[in-house]
Amino acid sequence: MILRLAHAELGVTDLEQARMFYVDLLGFQVYQHDGQSLYLRAAEEFDVWSLKLTLASSAGLLHMAFRVDTPDELERLEALHRKANLAYRRVPAGMEPGQGQALRVYSPDGHPIEFFHEFEEVNVYETGGLVRLPMRTTHVQHGLPPQRIDHVNLRVIDPEASLTYWRDQLAFSVSEYYVDSEGRPFTVWMRRSTSSHDVALGRYSQAATHHVAYLVDSPLSVMRTADLMADARLPHLIDFGPGRHGVSNAFYCYVRDPFGNRIEIFASDYQRDLDRPPIRWSLPDYQKQGLVWWSQEVPARFREVMPILPGDWA
């Protein structure tokens, strides 16, 4: 069984500039820097990292990863992808820092996905056996800081068809969706946790990525995002917001990093049991209050997507 979204890897063209934006400005913590990639952790995460920034020719998604509940689940997922004639391969422990053996696959839509069970956690014991949980480092934090990775928002050609993979084979629960004028799902929000969503699938002409989201502690921290960007003379990198979504009920502020990757700073969505039926939004209702419960008009740049970067993944 898939437990949660665990990490994401994005392409950047300059690691020092990436560090200045993600660490010095937003407040991520550095776990490791190997010259090719920068591994970052948000303030309340037990995993030693959740965001990997890798030197690449452009911005874009390199992969996303999910933790599963047992090592045996990797066997089941491998068999599932083999039966469906989807590309996959096993990778040994240590291919990424702190991670055990993993399964790397391409989804039917072409998104690079990794599944793993074992992953190193932050040491919570100080000298003398005293406990300090990961979130109890506010005395050295700056920026927001983000609390933990929350979700990824993807683009697919046919969201309804993609549900065969995500809902029927990977057992994601659909929390909300909205339909087009013909009654077909246009965007679908799904989860493996009780939050509003771990993954969203929106219709587009090709497989792509829209954003990676990080949770913060309150709507005030969402507003603080806009202040940080403006105070750093980077207001042009505020993509959309702050505001509140109707879908998910969350507060949001979307920003771009200096390379073009879109990051959503996200707070205060709902909790709902996985067995509850999905909430259906009609197209007029979604257009009126689903995407934006309140905020300014949606800018054209918010419709742009991030590419999936090519690579020998599976």
C-alpha cells in the first residue's frame, strides 16, 4: 500500500542560485550537496530530505517518489507494471542519499515515479539522550519555513483514463473533481492520506507538471510568502495569489523559482476519510468559485506547465 508522497526532484540550471532561493529565502534546510544535486528538507519532516534540485538543461520534473508500507509492496508494484507493459527497473539502496532499494517506473502517461520503503530519518537524539524533534529548531530557521511536502499537480491527456492507473491500480481515493461541458472529468484530486490530495491530474495536450506544493503552518505564512518575495525584490516571481481555493479549501501562493519551477505554498486544507465519496464540481461552479474562492483574477502565466525532463529513468 502507498502511504504518502515522499519527495520530488526538479531540474535547475545553477545550484548556488537554487540554494539562495530555497534555503536562504524560503527556509529549507540543506541535508546534502554533492556537486550535482542539492538535497533539502522542510522544517517538520522526519525524512532527511524531500526536495532534490539537480543540475539540468532547464526547469522541470525529474521524478516524484512515494513511500510504501512494506518492502513486499515493491514486488506487487513491479508485477503490476510488468503486466501492464510499463517501463520499470529496480535500483539498489543508496542510489539516492538515505534511501533503500527502490522501484522506478513510468506511469501510463509518462510521469517518472519512484516507490520505496526504507528511508533514513533525522536523528532526534542529542548528546546525553535528550530528544529534539525535527520541528524544534525554530531558533536557527529563517524564511517561512515550509513544514513538509504536500502534493504534486500533474498534467495528462485524459484524466478519466488515467484513473485506471491511479485509482484502480494504485488505490488512490478521489477527493474532488470537476467536469467539462460534456460531463467528463477535467481535473481530479486524489489522495492516499486524509488530506485533500496528494496528487492532482489536470487535462492538457501532453504529459507535464504544473507544480509541487509545500505545506506551511497557517494562512499568515502563505501571506508571508508574498512579503518574502517582494522584500527580496522578486515580486515578478509571484505566479498567482495569495488567495483561497474552493477545491481543497486551502490558502495558496504560487511562486516560481529563478529557473521557472512552480512551487505552491499551501495551508489549511481539510481532512476527510478516504472512503468518503468524491465531491463533484460542475464546470460553471468550478469556474465561479472552485479554483478561486477569493483572490485576484487568474493570470495567463498560471496556465503554463513545467516539462517532464528526459532521462533514463525506467
